[in-house]
Amino acid sequence: MEIISILIQIIILLLFAAACLGFILFPVLFDADVKNKTGKRFLNRWLTGMEFK
């Protein structure tokens, strides 16, 4: 039974790590998608707006 609980904990940890990585990478991937469609970058304006506030 200990092996099963350890495997479940490892799976939960991997899912959590994947969710965190996706949350971190989403703005970068979204910015690339916006640039491909419109030719303008969304993330740079958002970051400069955050810096100056």
C-alpha cells in the first residue's frame, strides 16, 4: 500500500508542476500568438504598463 500512496503523491506533484509551468509560460506563448496574428506584441506593452504604475 505504501508504494501506491507514493505513486499517487508523485503523480499529484507532477500535475502541480505542469500546471505551474503552464501558468508561467502562458503569457509568453500568448504573446507569440498575438504577434503572429496582428504583428504587434501584447506582452511588452503590458510589462511596461506594470513597471510604470
